[in-house]
Amino acid sequence: MYKLTGVTKDYPKGRGVVHALQGIDLTIEDGEWLAIQGPTGHGKSTLLQMLGGLDRPTSGSILFDGEDLAELRESQVTRVRAESIGFIFQTFNLVPTLSAQENVEAALVPLHVPTAERRRRAESALADVGLADRARHLPSELSGGQQQRVAIARALVKEPRVLLADEPTGNLDEGTRDEIIGLLEKLWRDHNLTMVLVTHDSMVARRAERIGIMKNGRLTIKQDTRARTTAAAAGQAQDAPAAQQPTPTA
Amino acid sequence: MFLTYLRRELRRRARQASIIALGLALGIGLVITVTALSSGVKSAQGDVLHSLYGQDTDITVTKTPAAGSFGGGAGTRFHFGGSSSGSRPKAGTKVNIDNLTSTGLGTISGSDVTSAGKLRNVAAAAGGLTLSDVKDSITIPSSSSSSGGFGGFSGSGTFHAPTSMTVDGTDLSGNAAALGPLSTAKLASGRTLDSGDANADVAVVDSDYAKSSKLTVGSTVTIAKTSFKVVGIVSQSASTDPPDVYIPLARAQALGTSAGKSLKGEVNTIYVAADSAQNITTVSKEISTLMPSATVTNQNDLAKQLTGSVASASSLASNLGRWLSIAVLVAAFLLASLLTASAVSRRVREFGTLKALGWTSRRVVGQVVGEAITIGVIGGIIGVGLGFLGSTLVTHLSSPLTASVSPTTGSATPGGARTFTGGGGFGPGGGSFPGGANRFRAAASTTPTVHVHLIAPVTAGAIAAAVILAILGGLIAGGFGGWRAARLRPAAALARVE
């Protein structure tokens, strides 16, 4: 699914530069669940944005099904996002003026799905996350957990190939966190998704097949429990522990 | 989705949207009101000018009278018993005087009318004579007093006022009937003059004069001792001081005199219509070249001579009014742009999320522009309403406007120095006459004043302009905000903390 080679990302800050990503080499297989852990400000979300084409690397390549996202035009990357990538954010990021169903439908608008089918699929996606009876509610009328469910429905309604989740349980209490992670796990299995989940919560990360640690802009694979670990391990020569680097100031 | 999102978003920031819409409405309403006011003032000016010299007349041509040629001034000679020699009848003889004379304008040859009509870009030309018919009955005194002067002497020197009426010799040939003062008159009874009356002793009388002189259709009116049959009565605005009687030009030329000379083949005003408004100035120049000694005046010249509240209103509308409405409109556009940009700034995370979902920049910008245009259209609708309200208030609450044209000698107003109802004060010794019911007309020393009611019409053009301004306001505001939204990368947008 993904092959990252030598990906770096630098941000100017005053007179200096922040090295948010430093030479990331990573391969993500189809159907894999990768969790990325690490302290705040070490590049986890930046890496996720690279995977989702939300930003461009300073150098390196990001192959997504053989296409380098770094080289595509903006309209092409937008198209890839619309068709193949679902996002879930820590703060849910629902449009406050649209109902739950309309928020889910918003993900189908770029695909020019006819209105009737759009509505049907949105209803079905909400039913999958257990919110069929909340379709007409505005986000302000939903709890945190319910809003995140709507966000999950929105991410999955277009049947993406990849689900990128940035701290999906960060704003939720423990009980709701488990609910949401349980739901994500179920949907990951049921839809054969490739999922990359960024979290600082070890309890959440533990449930993934593979765990990577981001520290100072470098990625180290800490744990790999995938069934095809043995075969993959031979190709994981680039997942070496990071060298000592100065702490990013971003 | 587009309309749902638009509707919900405008409802969410209803207060801000209302402020933007009201700002635009104010600007647009002001533009419409000022446009209506300008249009109304222009129309009022046109009414004034048309009432003075005819509906289709674009240019009038007159000449300065030669010295001593005034009818009614100190140098006028009466023709006693029709003799032009001025020889004095026997003392005690009663003499009836009825003279038709040119007042205040020099004479122009009739051939000049034909020449003017043949000029390029001239649609029509007509000649006219504005004359004064003065009647008096005097008894020749036994003393050796002068033979001239107004008024009658009767033994001990008691004055009595002669009567006079203004007479317009009207050109009835071809399409000349569309020019001149009679063309603005409304037929009240009978018929108007036509080309068949060119040499007939027929007359059309002004309704006010007919009322005061007890004339009806079929009556006769005596001009220069000739009886004219009244065939029609017309009404015109009294404030424009129309002629009392209209007779065919040829008859006026045959009967009238100027400084003792016959007016045969002569006119004292030429009315000219250009073939288009754009050619009025060109035609004016051509006539000036043809008749260098004549005074050529077109509507623009007369408009400049207009004084009174019409002129003030015109100046107010075109200067202060126009600039004020432009300033308010610019301020409204600026406010709309700033508030829209501010609203976009608050929705950066929202737009970043939509881009993450695969919404293109164009779709996001389209949403912002759509919202702004909707606010603009709402503002435009309210603005049109405000414009109608403003113009209605102007129409109903404004006092009648006054307009005056300086009656300088040779002015293009028909009859030159138009005659007006005066209070007397004439005669060899000065003093006032016991005029009673008689109307004595003298060469004008007063400025004519016309009263017109200002109507400020809202035209379809003004409404169309309002719609365009509303959409433009929305486009500017939305474009500015949308541009800001489009520039952001989704990652930067998502990193923004709301």
C-alpha cells in the first residue's frame, strides 16, 4: 500500500528550521494496522499528514499504490484523498451546521454520488456505527463519543482503502475510548482496511498489529505482531532504530 | 448539499450576514435614490425647457433687436388711423389704435428659416413671430403734446390703460407644427391650427385668456383691426406664461410691424430640431456659421442658464449625491469583504477538514462565494426597497422646484424678453395706471419663473444596476474570502486551533 523512502519534512521557524521528519523509511502493507506512538511534537501527526497527502514532504518519496504523492498535482492528490483515504481526527472535525447524516454525506460529495444513493449510504454508515437514530442531530447535540462515531462513519462511507486516524480517542473518556477503539477494530477487520492510527495511549497502540515509535522525527518499529511478520521482517531492513538527534523545538 | 450548507451557515452567522446585507442595502438604496433624483431633476429641467420653447425643439435662434425697435417703449409710434406718416389728426378726434408689433427681438429673414432647415443633421426648422397687440382708444387733445407714448390723454390728462395681448405667429408648414410653443399646448376645445389655415384669419386662444376675455370657440378676436375667428382653445401651464393667441405666421407677418416696418417675410425666432441628441451641438455651430449675428441657444445652454431650486437640485444630485452614494457603496463593499474574510478565518479548520475529505479548492471557494452572493442579493433586494422608499419620499415630500431663465435680450426663450404680467409703472410720466381688470403687458424686466413638481422615478435601469451592484458586492466579498480559503494547505488548516 505505502512505501516511504527518505521522507523528510522541514518547517521554517524564525531564523531556524524545524526538522519534523528526518529520513523516514516505511512500508505499510495492505490490510495492516499500524499504530504510531510517541511524545507530543515528535512528528506523529506530520507523518500521518504525509500519508494522507495533506502536506508535501521536503524531500523523499511517498508511494501510494505505486504513485508518488509528493509528485502528483494538487488536484490529483485531492482525488486520491476523495476516493481512497478516510480521516479521523482527535477533535472530530464535524461541520457544526450539518446534521450527522449530512456530515457523512459530505464525504461522498466529491465523488458526485447521486443524492438518493448518497443519503442511503450515509444512513447505512451511521447504522454501522450504531447511530441510525441520531441522523438528524447536529454535532452540538451529540456526545463526544457519538461525534467520533459520526466521524468514523464519514471516514468509511466512501469505502476507502486506507483509514488514517489522528488521536481518535484523545478527547474521550476511558469508557468511550474503549468503545471507539473496539469499533475501529471491528470495522478494520470487516472492511479489510489498512489503518494507521496515531496515539500517545499505549492501551490503544497495543491493539495494533505493528507499533512504531516516533522520536525526534525518526520512526522505529517497536512491535510487529502481524501474521506475515517473518516474510515482512526480511524487507524491514530500513526500520532500524533512530540515531541520536537534537530534540525538535516545534 | 451546496444549498443546505449555504442556508445553515448563513443562519449560523445571521447577525453578521444581516450587517453585511444592510450595509450593501444602504449603499444600493442610496444609489437608486440619487439616480432617481437625478433623473427627476433632469426631467423637471426638460419640462421647464420644453414648456418654454416646444416639445421637439432642440435649438432656438434669435437676434438682438436694433436700437429703438422695442414695441412698448418710449420710442414707439402709434399709427393713427392706419397712416404710417404719424401726421396728427384734428383735435377732439377719437382714434382707435390696434397695433401688432414685435416685442424685444430683432427680425430674421424667412429665407434664413429655409436655409436652417436645409442644414445637415437638421430634422425640421420653423419660424415664429412673438408679437404684442396693443389696443387703445384716445381722443386727440387740443394741446400740442407729443404724439407718441402709451396711454390716452383726455382733457385734463387722466390716463387710462391700453389693453394688450401676446400673439404668436405660428409656422404651420410641413413638420414645423411640431416645433414652437403651440406644440406643447393641450387642446381643450375645438381644433388646433393646421397647414390649411396658413392664410386664414383663424386663431387658437389660451384657455386663461379665453376665460378672462369671455371667448369661446366661434368667437372673434380682433388683432391689428382684423377679425380672427377662434377655432380652438388650448391650455398650457400658466407658470410658463404662454401667448394669449396663436394665429398663422403668414397673417402675423402681414399684419405685424417692427419699428414701423412691415414684418412680411420676417420672423423673430427660428425653432430647430436636430436629427439626434448627439448632433445638437454640431447643428448649433452650423447655424452660428450660417447666421453669425444671431444668438443660437440649445437645451444645454438653457440648462446652464437655469437658476432656482431646479438648478440647485441638479447640482446637489450630480455632485454631492453621486459622490456620497459612491462613498457609501465602497464602504459597504469593504465591510462585506472584511466580514466575509473574518468568517472564513473562523472556518479554516472546517475548510481544512472538507479538503481532507476530498473537496477541491474550487468547491470550497464556490461555497464561500455562494454565501457571499446570497447575502449580496438579499442586500440588493432590501436596497431596491430602500431606493423605492427614498424616491417616494422625495416625490411626496419635496417642495415644488422653481426654475428661472435670465431674459437677456436675444435669449432663446421664445419672444426673447418674454412678456409677463406686470404691475404697471409705464407711461410717459411713470406712475401706475388704474389698470382695473385690464392686463397691461410690457417688455419684461422680470425673470420668468416656472414651478415644477419633482418626481423621482425608479427606472428599470436603476433596478438592474442595483442587482448588478449586489452581485458584484457579493463577488468581491466572496472572492476575497474564498481566495484566503483556497490558499491554505489542508494540513495548515487542520493545525489551526479554533
